[in-house]
Amino acid sequence: MFKDFIKKISSYRKISVFSHVRPDGDCIGSQVALCRYLTDKGFEVSAWNDDDITPNMQWIRDFFPIGKPDSSSVKDADLLILMDGNASHRFGEMAEWQNEAGKPWLIIDHHPDPEEGFDHLFSDPTASSTCEMVYRLISEDDPDLIDEKMAKALYAGIITDTGSLQFDSVTPETVEVVADLLRRGSFKPNEVIEELYSNRSVRQYRLLSRALSTVELRSDNQVAIMSVTEGMLNETDTVNADTEGFVDYPLRISGVKAAVIFKDLGEDGVKMSLRSRSDVDVNVWARELGGGGHKKAAGAWHPGPLSKAISETIEIGNKQLKRDKKTTPS
Ligand SMILES: [Mn+2]
């Protein structure tokens, strides 16, 4: 897929690489590794993200500086590269600046149904992560270009985007990629896992305990829901990002097919994260709510109030469960 990647971009000199808003390990890891690679290939590279990077991923940013973009991040570039998002609105304001400046842009991403209108599209919805795609991109050129920092960044992205290699998206090839990254980077998995996961605060656990007390089963016990409110965040001195990973708790209840966490952020509405551990396609479900994502993990937003967000989400989920039954005889 990436055989002619360098040929396609060889006429450009200055490249701005963007990762999506509310960055996760996969977009930051793939962005940093790609930027290091493109720098090695002689391009003038800069990296941009609209939002703050969570403390557990700061170390990845130390491998390549990521700045807050403004219109010159687009205007001064010859080419824009977008990482780990299937639509331009996922990248914040840069889409508007691109519109004004008319710069060529390309996407590298693994989300299904990418938006049209990009000059080049490298899309592989079967890939576990954008980091797995970037690994392929570099190794189709020259695997020896993968240094320790790239290897760690790509490893972190694959691990975080696959639930530590537990999701359906993981293939034998994914595990081979991980093995090669460990070899080339000569680091122990634990070094990266420690940075990513062993940094929870007591405040986060206080928030978790409040959130766990809201868990309920809906839709004939097939859907588990959990809520976090602004009040809980205030009481525990935490922020929305501290709910990372919470949805796994309702999802692991025996017999549950899907789980939704509702984050009631007051004036900012209700943010929802949907997860599936069955044939229930939460991407379809989230899309009906105006959001999207993957088959097993998706997000959406509701203007609120919380009770309405829950009832409307469950109503759509019930339809989804029925549709699912029709298409998958059991
Ligand atoms: Mn991803």
C-alpha cells in the first residue's frame, strides 16, 4: 500500500503533520514516528495538535515536538498529513485553514468509511491501529530506519489502540509487528506499559468508585451503562480525561454485549463512549447519534440532559440489538 508513498510526496519540502483532537496513544505515536521518519528522509517536518496531551503520553512527545497549530501551520506547509482520523473535522481548526489555503492533504488512517476529498488517502480499516500502518509504511521503505524512539512510540500506539492486544482487530501480523518493534527498539514492554498505565491518581480511583455505583443493566441485561457527572468530577477534583478506561468495567459484566459510559459535562452536553464485545456494531450505533468510530469502540455526543441522552441512546441500541439478531443466527 505504501510502496509509492515517498514518490507521491517527493515534490514537497515542508510537511505539517496533524493528529486528531483529544489525542490518544495511536494518533500521537503514529504522528511522532512518521515525523521522525520523514525528517530522516530529508523533509522539513512539523507536528501539530489542537489539544493538550495527557501526562502519560508526554514522553512520546519528547521524541518529536508537537505544537499548537495556527493558520501558519497550514499556510507555511507544502503538504498536510492527517493521522488517525477519517474526517477533516476530527482535526480541529486546520480544516478551515486548509480550505482557505488550498494546500494538498493526505490521510493515513484505519477508521472505516473515510471522508472523500483528500489528495491522497491511505486507509486500511483492517489495521489494528494507525501505528501498525506507519510501521508498514516505514518497513516497506527500509525497516532499518526504525530507531528506538520510533519503535517505542509505535508500540505505545498499538498497545493503547488494541486494549493491550486484546481487541478483535489484532491479527497475527499485528503481533509480529509488535515483536519486531521490541527487537528493533531493544526495550522491554514493561518500560512503556509503566509510563502509559501506572500513573493513576487516588482522585481517579475516588471518581471510579462513584462511577461504578451508577452501573445499570438495560436492554434485557445486554447493555451496561455507567455515568459520570460534572458534580462527581468536582467532588473528586478530576477532569473528563480521568475517566479513561472506565468503560471497561461495565463492559466486562458477564452476558453484556455492549457498554456505554455517559459523561455529563453540564453546559458542554453529554459525551458518550460506546464499547462492544459482541457482534453489536457500536460504530453504526454511534453514527445514529451523530458520532462514529469503530465496530467495537465508538463515541458520540448528546446535548443533554443526561436522562434524555440515556433513554435515546438505549432506544437506538435496542434497534441495533434486534438488527444484530437478524443478521447473526445463533
Ligand atoms: Mn487509532
